Amino acid sequence: MGPVSVWQWSLWGLLLCLLCSSCLGSPTPSTAPEKRAGSQGLRFRLAGFPRKPSEGRVEIQRAGEWGTICDDDFTLQAAHVLCRELGFTEATGWTHSAKYGPGTGRIWLDNLSCSGTERSVTECASRGWGNSDCTHDEDAGVICKDERLPGFSDSNVIEVEHHLQVEEVRLRPAVGRGRRPLPVTEGLVEVRLPDGWSQVCDKGWSAHNSHVICGMLGFPSEKRVNVGFYRLLAQRQQHSFGLHGVACVGTEAHLSLCSLEFYRANDTTRCPGGAPAVVSCVPSPLYAASSGQKKQQSKPQGEARVRLKGGAHPGEGRVEVLKAGTWGTVCDRKWDLQAASVVCRELGFGSAREALSGARMGQGMGAIHLSEVRCSGQELSLWKCPHKNITAEDCSHSQDAGVRCNLPYTGVETKIRLSGGRSRHEGRVEVQIGGPGSFRWGLICGDDWGTLEAMVACRQLGLGYANHGLQETWYWDSGNVTDVVMSGVRCTGAELSLDQCAHHGTHVTCKRTGSRFTAGVICSETASDLLLHSALVQETAYIEDRPLHMLYCAAEENCLASSARSANWPYGHRRLLRFSSQIHNLGRADFRPKAGRHSWVWHECHGHYHSMDIFTHYDILTPNGTKVAEGHKASFCLEDTECQEDVSKRYECANFGEQGITVGCWDLYRHDIDCQWIDITDVKPGNYILQVVINPNFEVAESDFTNNAMKCNCKYDGHRIWVHNCHIGDAFSEEANRRFERYPGQTSNQII
């Protein structure tokens, strides 16, 4: 009898399971992503209308047929197992009664009972495959934590196939090892093979090969290197060659996709007449500055026409492109690694590690500019690739394309750590100071530490966004680290490490001494992203002269200008600029108020609790930015007024309900609601700017704060008001914003 293959054994295992009800799984578990331990060839997917890529109706493919799971006896433990089958780390919840819509086909499992520790759903108890008394109105769904299991391939992620040939690539400096700053941009090419690190023979080495190597290491391009110097140096050193005959086209996202040859074990003479391959890469200005090299030009020639939004880490996000002065997204139809790599290199990163489809980085809003982008990989810009102009019926924002790019290794994550937290995502922030051999760990003063600073700390740690920036951490005892070594930290939120933020330097000054008043963070892989519907503001703006006797409640809630206090109540009126405010959550996490229910304030006038003291600022500004009026809307009640199709409302103010804005929903404050206005009674005729800023104090974490401000041109003649050209602060190009600031008539303001 000949040797039996693993595939044959799997078939025998399946037959045994069908014959023996006590069999729990395959005896030969596979490590392939879609055939996880015990899954016996089953495939899993999320269907229906999920608000996020990590939730939906669970569907299983068995024997080539897709089916669902009944919600009878379904628990969070079963959801944990299924989320792992789907490639997520764990479940955060589950749904019943076909919340994501009824499925079709078979109902594969009923009365599913899991402990939560099973490696596969096949190890859980149930009525048996296909044995169910349910209808599809009882289909179960899961809500998974949006954190992927390492190495799991997803149906809407286009990954590089490594072929298990070359596992990793690095550059080893030939001289000055240990003293070179990171990132390393020049050195001998080394590849990690199953037997360890080896050099590559440079016979036939080309610039195309160097281009691929630099892309894998996070650099957009390569440059010529002094090969003679390295060949001279190579004569004095021993080398271990493992690879030769490398021939890349230059568009490959990974070295394993190139033509190459491995040396055989019995090769005694390797790379005769050759030397180790040497590569020199050109870093983008962002990483060149951090490595101590001469800072390059800070901005590329001309205005950027491509950007990334919604990513939790540098070099990842939803792809957005600039067309006709406005930003829009890219449809994922025919989206691949070549197109993704063009985007990554255009933005100063390396080649693409993953090309993302299905709005994995959140849905955009507004225009979809491009579809069916087909790049060769050699283009300098995504706009140089052949593409199709989108039409309304072609694509939706649920198909927005995204990327994850290769980044240079800078080592910044080794200079920061968290201590005392309940998980690796939270704790007191400790930073490393001092040079090699004399470094020590210390704490950060909590004075002025906020969300923006916490955002940078979480990014440096590689943990995504910051849910909270904490100024007191006495409940997270950091043990023997008690010295405060950094103070006065102020970040813009875009920095890659806390070192790049402004701070007091070596002179530490802290108003509140002691380790209890030191900085802490709670990090998260996902965050909300609020966006105001600017066109609605423009369409609904008008002036109302409202009698004072109708404004007692508004005055009590501080919704009028300060001059209203000296008015002749209840006679007279106040002039109000009114408009509707529709605020969408386009992120990947619900927007929740920072304060807990115990601290919400009851407002008798309007009959509900307000969960945030400051959620939005309304301002009337002069063209030079001087504020002449503001909306004193002191606090807000947050709820889901309306949602996208098949997204369920989750938050409602009535009856002391939970407050927030669900992903895919929006909170609408109509123009006729109390305090939805700016009191312009004291404003003189002239030309102004109407500005609305959401979450102005960064109290709640968002993936993108640059789109939180909206501004409009505003002309007031003392009787009527004209509001036009309303747009989000980052919705226009830089040139369009400059034109906005110089609109005709601005210089003739009649302001005293």
C-alpha cells in the first residue's frame, strides 16, 4: 500500500465523523486560513447589510452550498468561535431574528452550543448539519472586534502571495553598524530563508531588483550606489549566499514574485566572480527627517492629488483622489496590488502590502471619482493609470478601495510602552530617554495631556487610535518607574512619535507632582469619524426675528448672545440665523459621549438629558478670522435620527436612553429646534464667514479631525442673509480654499 496523502486522510476523517456522532473534528487540522483547525473545508463569510466589515449575518459554505445559522440557543461564546473562523480575534456581540436580513438556502446549524474555547465550530454541539426547525427570519449574526488574526487572508483583502520562498528582506549596513540611525536606507541585501539570513549574489542585478527591494522596505524609490566600494569591502569579509539569478520587472510587490534561483545545498562555489547585492533607497521626507538625514523638500511639487483617510496606522487608509477641486473615493472594481502600490509610492511609502476592497477602511461620503483602475505598477501617479469615470449607478461607497503600505522600520515603538493596564491597549505611558547603554524609562506629566497627544502615543505603539487621553493614572500603578521625564507635550495629532511633538525638553515642569498625575492612554483599532452635511446648512439657512417671550427656555440654557441678559424681557426680539445640522458618522466605531450616564445633565426645558457640554461650535467670523457672533448651544443630546438603508438605530435620547451616533447613521438638528441657531442681533451688515466645528475640543476620539470644520461665505445686508459656497475644511483643494478666502466684496466690510 502506497503512502496516504493528507487530503485522503481528511476524507477518511470526514466519513468517520458522519458515522460517529461523538467525533468532534478532523484529526489532521490544516493551517490554511479558510480551512482552520477542525473546519473540514468549511468556508465562512459575513453577509446581509453590516455597518462595518466586521459584522453581519453568518453564512457557512458546506458541500459547495452556502447557508445560515439559527439563533436558537445562540450565545456570545458561539460568536467568539465564529469570529475566529472569520479571521477576527474575538466577538463583541451577536444578533438574532435576522437583524442583517434573512438569508437563503440551507440553515446549516440549529441549537448551536459552544463554550467559546473551541478551535472550530465543528467542535460545538448542535442538532447536526442541516437539521433545523427554523426559518430564515431567525438567522443569527455576529459583531466581531475589528482586529484580524495574524496571517488570516480575507475575501476583501488582496494580499501578496509569498509562496513561502523569501520570508523577509533587510538591508545590513556594511560599515558603521550600531551607529547608523534608523531607518537603514543602504546596505547589503539579506533575505531570511528557512535556514536563516543569507546574502544575494549580485550577478545580473538591476535597478528593477533594487526598486522591488526598496518597496518592500517602505521606500518609494532607489538610487545608484558605489558598487566598487562595496566590492572592495566584500573581499575582506565572509558571506553566505542563498539566492542568485534575481530578475525583477520592477512592478512586483514582493521579491518572491520575481524570477529567482536558490542555491542548492551541495553548491561549494557560490557567486563566482560576484559579490553581495547592495541597494540604496530614497526615503520620503517624513522618514528622512526622522533619520537625521538632511531634510528634503517638505512638500512635493504641486498639490497632492491622492490621500489616505480612516486608517488606524501610518500608510493605510481609504484611497481618496482630487478631481475638479473636490475629493472623492475610488471604486474597488478591479482594484489590485499594482494600483495600490502606485498609491503607496506616490504618497512616499513603499509598495503595497495589501489592497483593500469592500470599504475596509470605512465608507467615504460624496463623489466616487474613479472605477476599474488598471495600473501596470510603473506609473508615478494613480491618475496616470487607465481608469473609468464613475457614474451614479456604477458603484457605491460600500465598495470604496483602500491600501496598507510597506513602511520603513524606524524603531519608534521600542521607545515607548504601557504599564499597569488591564490589557496591552491601555496603561500609563512610559518613554525611554538617554543614549545606548545609559537609557532609562520615565513617565510623562499629565498636564495638558489630551486626545491628540494620546493619538500620537497609540500610533507610536502600533495600537491604532486613542479612545482616551488620561491625565491621572493613580489606579495604574507602574511599579518601580516613578520619575517624570517629559512634560509640556503638545501634539498636532499627525506626528509619528512623541519625540516629534513640542515638549519642555530636558527641563521638566509639572504643575501637579507625583506619579498619580501622569499621562495614560486607552487605545483602539477603530474610531468614529463625524462629518457635517454642508449642503444642508446652505439650503436651510434663514433669518428669524423671534420674540423674547418665546426664548425663556433658550436663555436658561445659554443659547443667546450675552447682550440678551440686558434686554427688556419679555418685550422685543432677538435676530437668529437658523439652519439645519446633519452630522454623519462615517467611521468604523460608534461615536459615544465621553461622559458616562451618571454625569449627564437633565434639562427641564427641553425634556431630555444632555450628554456633552460642548459638541459643536457655531461662529460668525470676519474675513480675517475675528469672531463677531457665536451659537451658545451649551450641550447636546446625541441620537440616531436616521440611518443608511438596513442599518438599525441604536441610540435614542427619550426615556434616558443611550446616547451616541451609530456608524452609518446621522444626528439631525432641524432648523426649528431650540438653540439650533446663532444669535446675530448685534452683528452689523457686511461679508462674513459662517463656521461650524464638530467635537471642537477633541473630547471624543475620531479617525480624522481634519474634516470636522465647515465654513460658508455669508453676506448680510441688515435684513436678509445669503449663505453660499459651504464646504468641509478638507473637501476642497488648497487652491479652492485660497479662492474662498478672497471671494469678491470681502474687503468692503462695514464693520466698526
